[in-house]
Amino acid sequence: MKIGIIGTGNMGRILIESMLDSKAISPDSLLIHNRTKSKALQIKKSYPDIVVYDDFIEVAKASDVVFLCIKPRDSIMLAKKLTPYITDDMCVVSITSPINAEDLEVFFTCSVARIIPSITNRALTGVSLFSFGKQCTEEWKKTLTMIFEKFSSPYIIDKNITRAASDIVSCGPAFFSYLTQRFIDGAVEETEMDSKTATLLASEMLIGLGELLKKRYYTLPTLQEKVCVKGGITGVGIDILEKNLGDTFNQLFHATHEKFAEDVELVQNAMLAAKDT
């Protein structure tokens, strides 16, 4: 099976590296294209057997499944250009949240899916969010799931929770990296600890926390109960968080959903424009 990747930006590259490092696919089965060819060639330096194409149409013609790893609005125009070259036995996959499978089914009669990856997939872990189009065959559902199981935990979501699920799975690592950096900055500013030590300790703490949850020793609530002794130091810290966090995360989800609505509107406008051309 030949897998085409159009777009080798941040998420496209993570997807490529995750697939190859997990041995979900072999390098010689991967066909890639990027508008800036040097980015694609840079990946080929690490995986010499990858095939780099100058033209995205050639990728589509030579592939069994094509992943669209570019910006949402650009994906719509690309889909229109690819329509004549996508056969019914193929599969097209979008990896961006504003474009659902039904949007792409306007252009293709083949199987269509949306799979939203996470940067955690680069460590061959974390979740990938799946949505299948009405035309997607059971064979393609099984094939895609088997590929992604090699480096993630595939999870099927309903369309109505796409943004919230993506906030947790895909944006979450950035959000909690930011919070951890603020945690580190607080330690450096308020104590005699240097930044290097604080960063090392915080990083190892997060790795350990992940292992505790992965091995099911604790849930998030029971872990807090174990560490937060009544009247103890941790409890004092939790009190500060409760007083100051307020509805921060409620506001976060509100803001990301507003941006998501804007992106969806741009996609719909792009679809109308594509139909008129």
C-alpha cells in the first residue's frame, strides 16, 4: 500500500516520523510532497527510501491513501484540484479539525476520514481522533485504525465534540507546557532554585505523573488525595490554585470554540468558491 502525504509542516512531519519510527509503514511506501521542496528533502535525509514528488497530483495518482496535511482553506482548493485523480477505491484523510469528512465527500466519491493527530504521537503514544465519512468502507476504517494503533490510541469522536476533543488531545500539550513553564518561572523567581534545575525537576515530575496514570495506579482525583494531606503544604498550594484559576479553562474553551467557528466559516466559504470555479 502506498501512502501519500501532502504537506510536511509541523503536523505532517510528526505524522510521517510517527508512522515510520513505529514501523506502521515502510519508508519506501511513503510518497510526500511539500510546496517548499527543501522541507520534504530534509525529511528524506533521515529516511532515504521516502519518495519525494515535485507535484502533489503525482502523489495522489501513485497513492492508495492521501493525507491532506495543510491549512484548512488550502485543503479545500487542493481537494478540488485532486478530484479527477482520486479513484473510488482510494481513501482521502484530512488531519485538520475545521474540515470534517462530509466536507471532503463533496469532492470525492471514495472513502474519506478525518484523523486529528497529537504531538504526543511522536513519542508513539497519546490519542488520535477519528471521524469517518458516510462513504468510508469498513476495510479502510480497519486499515487506518491498524496504522494509527502502532503509535497512538485511535478514538472515534462525534462531530459535535471535535473542537473540545482536539483542545484536549492536540492543543493540550501546548497548554500544559505553558502552565509548566509558568510553574518553573515561579520557582526561579520566588526561591533560590536556578532555571536548569527547576526545568529538570518539573520535566521528570511530568514523566512520572504520566507513568502513574498510564499504569493505572491512580486516577487524577485519587492522586490528588494521596499527595494532598489535610492541613499540609500541598493543600495550601491547591487553595491558591482554586482561588486564582477561577474559570480560566472555561474561558479557554470558549476562545478556542470561537476561533474554530471562524475557521469553519472560512472553510465553508472556500467550498462555495470551489464550486463556482
